[in-house]
Amino acid sequence: MDKRSFLQLIGLGGLGLGTEWPWIPSWLEDTRTDAEFWDKVRADYLLTEDYINLESGYYNIIPQPTLKALQKHIETINVRGSHYMRNDQFPDKKRIIQSLAEVVGCSSESLILTRNTTESLNTVIKGIPWKANDHIIFAHQEYGAMQQMIRQVAQRFDLTITNLDIPMHPESDEEIVAHYEALIQPQTRLILVSHMVNITGHILPIKKICDMAHGHGVEVLVDGAHCIGHFDFNIEDLDCDYYGSSLHKWLATPLGCGLLYINPKHQETLWPLFTEDYRMTDGIQRFGHQGTHPVYHDLAIEHAITYYKALGPQRKEERLHALATRWMEALRDHKNIRLNTPAQQQRYAGIGNVGLKTIRASELAKQLMDTYGIFTVAIEGAGVDGCRITPNVFTSETEIDQFAQAMLQLASTA
Ligand SMILES: Cc1ncc(COP(=O)(O)O)c(C=O)c1O
């Protein structure tokens, strides 16, 4: 791709920015081997030398091209001020939602931008027109803040809740679906379920859970915090009712970017979290109001998408999966090591969790950092005692091997 068509692709005409735009990934125009390709990607990141970062699960730092694009947007909007906000903000947002809808596989009429998964899921949890005695199902492995918000609405609207434990090493999708189905009652209204369990990296069979739930008249709210830009799927193929995600995780947008998909059949009944002074009833528009906020972060979503497309969604997914497989296979058979992520290939992507049978996860995380300079996060709870290991597109195989060696040493000396 030449520079001119690349600039057209990323839609810079509207901003009046010329070819000096500092955004072209250095590796984009090169054809290279896989190893060279990932070296070039790594070179697009400014990485600390203080530690090996195996904790990209909280948020993904962004590559320099996206960062530079963000900086440029901040500068431009700081010149244009209210003129930008009044004239271009909303057409730009519409265009960004269209690009995003194409990436995530749904209609732009079902999608809004939010700040993060928290805002997306809270919109749904607080916006469902609850009736007393409605019943909600979710697993202990769900993200804590979402569990807490459900408990709060349960208290407020007199709802009931049942929890389950997701099997860590299931034999089949059907085993997982059966765990949810067993808890359904006549009053069950909603299942909250993660597409990827954040503490273990376990990918759940969402489509099958949705099919089962809909057979009982139950809606499904999917927490996809870790999934957009991580592995390839279409939201509409899942047939869910609601889907929330944080784009600052795997799509590598700047902090504070999220999405919410609302199935058209719920757009008339769900209460919006934020309201506008007009447009009470027209579909997805009811939900998109955000107030005045750092719109340049939203503008950078387009650049993150372009970077993601340049990586290739499939190539990125395969790389992350390969990095995870590399360390998991190196550690799987050690008698003191416990893998807290299913072994079946289709049940994980980049994230995995591993513990030592001899020490708690918090101690393991400390030793990994203090002795080996490897940054991870300890998870202790919901049936998990291990460190979450989250490489990224900038992670090298050497770093993965260093981590595996450190684990083997700790496992043998513990
Ligand atoms: C499963 C899950 N849901 C929701 C969230 C909240 O994401 P955010 O803080 O971006 O809103 C996280 C954050 O890590 C998560 O792992």
C-alpha cells in the first residue's frame, strides 16, 4: 500500500492533515518473515526496560503510531475548540461507529461508544425495566464490579440472584451450558456471562449459552471486556442480547474507549444511562449521549482499527495463542505447577493463568517480579490461585521462554 492510499484509508482528509502525518507504521509496506514482522511490531512500542510486561490484561499500552495520532488529534481539537465540537464531533463519531461495527461484526444501528466495559454493562444492568422477583444468574468468576452492581439493583428492585462456578477444565461446551441451564427458574430474566473469563482466559461458548437461554425466554448480557481485538468473531453471530467491551484492552485504543451492542429488540425498552434533551424513542440514538468528554480518544479508535487491520486480526489472534501455548506447554507437566486455563485450543487465546502448588499467587507474583523482573498479576479467589499471564503483540518468544524458565526454577526450588 502506498502512502497516499494509506492516508485515504485512515480518513485524514477531514482533519486537513497532509502527508506529514506521523502515522505510517514502519513495517506496513514491508513484506517480511513472521519473526521479522513481530520484531517490527515490537519496535512500534516504547517498552520499559525495568521489567518484562506480562500484564496486558488491565489495559494494552498503545503503539507509537496510534499514540502520535492521538497527540495530533489533541492538538487539532485544541486549536479548533468548540468549532470542532459543534460541527464535526458527531459526524466523526458516526463514521467511527461505522468502522467499529464492521470490525466487531454488527450493524452500526446496534452499537454505541462508551468509555469502557463498566459503563457498557452498567447501562444494561441499571437500564433493564426490572420487576420484583426477577431472577439473575451469574458465575463467581464474573468481574467483581459487575457482580456488585447486580447485587445493588437486586437490593433496589427486589430481585433474586443465583451464582455458579464455571468448570475450569470442562469436557465439552455442553457441560458449561448445563451449569447455567440447571439454575434457570420461571422468574429468570438475565444471565450475565463473560465471553472470556478475565482471571483465567477461559473462552466460554457464548452462542450455545444464548441459544439455551433464549429457549427459556432469558436474556444474555455478555461481558466481552477482553475479546474485541483479541480474537476474531462477529457479535451478531453470538445472538446475544447485549455485549459490552473495553477497546483500550485488546483493540489498543487510548484509555477510556469502550462499546456497547444492544440487540434492536431491546432498544425500545432498555432505559439509557445518560439522556439527551430530545430523541426519546429512536433506536440506538437513545443511548449514545456521553456529554462533553475527551473526543480525541474516540478519534484515535480509527487509528487503532487501522493498526489492528494492518496486523491482521487472524495473524494477531494466532500470535497471541501461540505465545500462550508456548509457556503453557513448557509448564504443563511439572508436578508443582497448576494450570488454571483449559488445555483445549479453542478455549483460550492470549491469556492464561498458572499457579504453584507450593506458594500462594501473591507470593509467586512477588518472586517473579523481584527475582526475575517479570510483571504479572496475582489472582486469589473464585477458585483460582495463580498469576494471570497476559502477553501482547510486542512480547517476544525470548520473554515467554524467560518466564517459563523462571516458573520451572521456582517450581523446583519451592
Ligand atoms: C471481565 C471484565 N469485565 C469488566 C472489566 C472492566 O473493564 P473497564 O475497567 O475497562 O471498564 C474488566 C477489567 O479488567 C474485566 O476483566
